[in-house]
Amino acid sequence: MNRIALALDLGGTNLRLAAVGENGTIYSRSRSETPRGSSGDNVIDLIVQLAENCRNGLADPTKVCAIAAAVPATINIEEGILNKLPNLRCLEGVPLREILAKRLGVEAVLENDATAAAIGENWLGASRGVETSICVTLGTGVGGGLVINGDPYRGKDGTAGEVGHICVEPNGHPCGCGSRGCIEQYASATAVIRLAKSAGLAVSSSSEVYDAAIGGDERAVAVFASMGSYLGIGLAGLVNVLNPEMIVLGGGVSAAWDLFAHQVRREVNERAFPEPADRVKIVRAELGDDAGILGAARAVFASVGKGAAN
Amino acid sequence: MNRIALALDLGGTNLRLAAVGENGTIYSRSRSETPRGSSGDNVIDLIVQLAENCRNGLADPTKVCAIAAAVPATINIEEGILNKLPNLRCLEGVPLREILAKRLGVEAVLENDATAAAIGENWLGASRGVETSICVTLGTGVGGGLVINGDPYRGKDGTAGEVGHICVEPNGHPCGCGSRGCIEQYASATAVIRLAKSAGLAVSSSSEVYDAAIGGDERAVAVFASMGSYLGIGLAGLVNVLNPEMIVLGGGVSAAWDLFAHQVRREVNERAFPEPADRVKIVRAELGDDAGILGAARAVFASVGKGAAN
């Protein structure tokens, strides 16, 4: 019947909306910077306005069956309430699912952004046709999403997939999560900058570290090598536990692929059992910024009309 | 229809067989030491003989519908062939499923022993009624099995669940698997003995270390505390990734529960996200040596007659 979903990527920097068809075609888009220091009501008003823009840009706005939001948050699945949004505190505790459904007059689904990215890559990206995959987003932090036996895996409370908070150095760098030595402290953009600075580089972004490495700076090269090793140590454990077919690496830092992928693979080969190490493909994400939007749309098509709200 | 399965626990030390009903009742048992330095044929002959003893001990031997074997091996699921049996090398590459089916005239199913234990505990033990659980066996090595959304999770090659080979110390003690610093190097009976010896204790078994700790030896107490901490570090990562409802700890070393459980819980609480850390129950296994036998029987009842061979 060619339904269309509105899909929102609710980022700390940008709000991005798209109208997505059941085959993944993007029919229209709208976006805005995420208002800083604004109230939750203002952010929601802006989301609704962007969604209406997107819907009105369609040849037939009545085809829109639902809105799906990929959110950098833990989601209370039963209630559709957002929890733990360090970059969007004004939405903490907000029953976003109910609000969006009411304001837009369609069903609404919330999905963790890293899980949405995993679903998107599994639908139309690097892990198309793969039954069991792990998607890791290397951005400001390190997120993760799981697809197990063809279905997104969210865990009992919807918090599953936090690959970035596997410990790889028991007494390592303190992490914002309260632990120490998490993957996130070695493989995020934030970590790359920190490690580069402590190696004596004057940088303020991970792409500057990348440029320095490409330019031959051995300290910058070593930062990415170390990043790849720690990421590989953590992923090797997951390969042993989950025996997945594929690990997809996305997010901004994955642009430095050539500088760290070899180390990831080496650690997985050295540390995981031979059979699952041989099995697992480790590849770059293909959908870029659209992974979350497409995955959220896919999640909503899978759930809407089936009586399952999420 | 009250079917009965023969269930085999194929250990490096003992061969244990039981006739198990569909409700978990054990009707008869037989056992033998595992022949040392014997040929594969001899071991198989002995298994068949034990199985016949067990079947003949039943009021109605015709109720036996299948044989299920819990094996300390990676299983080639399609072929029913055993791989990687460090303690039973004479069965390496043996098509045990086909042989048992032919010799006993019933369907046969192979299951990794740690996965079988997870299924058994989920059926009749500590994790009864729990949808998603991780079962960790702390024995000579550290094994693990997963039950996800009510079903055993075996991974693409049947190698999933190797919790013991999550790295918790990147440059730690070398592991038999080829990696370094695996959980197994800190939380197995072998590790407890090694750590106790290097602390100056004259011991040759983990139960002697336990006795020393109970007797007030602070070095022995510290060994179990360290063991619990490392186990907790690894499990905290799994709690973040899988958001399970329960972790079940079994195997011989779990007898020292009171000496290490507090440290496991502390690391999980400190290192995992609050919601999944609150969610996860960490408990002792309940079925002891019968977990694998019962789990293998459960697996065979689930698969036989449904056209799924494993």
C-alpha cells in the first residue's frame, strides 16, 4: 500500500526529519539546528513544525502512517518516555511518543539512535541480508545497536547495545558513565582528541588528528592505532560471546577507517576464537547520517498496524 | 505423550547418562569414567553401552525418542560434527550425531555443554521463567551459554557464549585460547590455584584455596576477591550490551560464592548503567552437575519431531 513514515533524528546538534517510503525512498526532508538552552516545549514545537513541513511536501500527505524518532536516549519502552539524554536534558522524562502521536495525528514510535542505525544498516546499508550484526557508532561517544536473528535486540529495559561501555582497561580513564576504561574512552572522537593532546598535538577535533596522521605525524598515527587496538579488544569479546556475522562501524570517527581498521582486525583475529573470528566481517557503515532516520522508519513500518507499539 | 530422552554429559573426566522425561523427571542413570588415552571408537562404544543400560532400565524403553549429548566442544551445527575438544581429542572431527543416531536407532542432537547448562537452568533451575539470561560455568575453564528471548542463542557457527574469553586485562595472563587477560585467567579453578600459588599458598585445588580463605588466610581471601572483581568487570560489559534479566553462575568454583559474589555485584553496579545493573539478578546455579543433562534433554524435546535437527 506504499505507506510513508516521518522519521526524526533527534540529535544534540541537529533535528533532521525525512518522509520515508516502505522501500526506503526518501521523499522529502526538513532540518533545523537543535535549539540550545531551550525548553522541552520549544523543542517539541520545532519537531512538530518540521514534521508538518515534511508531510506537506508530499504529493499525498495522507499516506503518512506514523512518526518514528531516533533519540540519543534510553527509552522506557512501555511508556514511550525518554530517559538519560545528556545532550537534550530538556526532554528528560518527556512522554514523547504520546505527544508526537497526539500532535501529528498518527502513531508514534521511539527508538534508541544507535539501535536505529543498526536497523537502518541492516535494512539498506552495510549489513543488508545479514541475520546477526553489531553496529558501532564512533562519534562524540561510542554507541551500539544489535540485530540478532534478523530482529533488533533491545534488552529487557531497552538499554541493550551499549558497546561503548565495555571495559577494556580495568583501571583506565574515567568515563562519564561512572566506570573506568570503557571503549568510549579510547575510541570516540572525544578520546581521539584527548589522546592526541596528551601526545603533544595542538588539535581541537578528531578530523584535525586525522589530517595530522595523513600528513605523517607519527603521534597522530599512534593515536588511531591505539584507538583501533582498544576497539578491537572489546569487539573480540563480543565476537566470542555473540558469534555475529558482521560488525558495522559508523559515526564520524569511522572516516579514519584506514588508520585504525587494521588494528581492530588484528586484535579480533588474535583474541577471538578462530571460527567466529573468521566468520565476522568488519566493515564500514554505508548510510552515513541517514542510518538512524532509515532505521527508525523501518522500525515503525515493522510495528505500526501490528498492535505492537514499539 | 510423555516422551523420554537419553541425555549424555560427555565430560573429560566422566561420562554421565540419564533418561529424562518431558517434565524433567530423571528415570534412570548410568555413568563411567571417561577412558584416558583411548580411541574415539572406544569412547563411542562406551557411550552406546551406557545409553543402552539407561534405556533398558526404563519400564518402557520404547518411550525413548532421542539422545542428546552435551559436549565440551564447538559443534558444526549442520553436520553434527565435534570440533575443538581439548579434553577429548580422540573425538575431534567425529560425526557424533550421525553415529549415535545410527547405533541407538533414535534421533540425536548435540549441544555445547555450557549452552546446555544455560538451557537446563532456564528450564528447571535458577533462571526458570526468565526470558534473557547468561549462564557462566566457573570450572577448570570458564564457559558460558546464552538464552535470549526464551531461546538458546548459539550464534552463526554455534560458538556463541564464550563469556570466559572476554578480555578483562589487555596485557594480562596468557590464555590457552591464544589471547591474554581473558576472564578465564582470573575466574576459573585453574586461575584460582595459580593466583593462590603466586600469593605463596601451597595448594593444588581451588577447594583448598577455599578452605584456606574460610580458615582466615587473607591471601586466599584476596584471591577470591580479585576473582570476583575480574568476573564482575567482564559481566558489567555484558550487562551493558545485553541488558539481561539474570546472570547464573555455576560450576565448581561457584561453591565459593560467599567469597566472591559481593565483588561481582560491586563491579556490575559501579560499571554498568544503572537501569540494566538494577535489572540484572546475579544468582547461583541450582542444578549442579545435572544442568547439562537436563538442558540437553530439553533441547532435544524442542527439536525432535519438529524437523529441526539441532
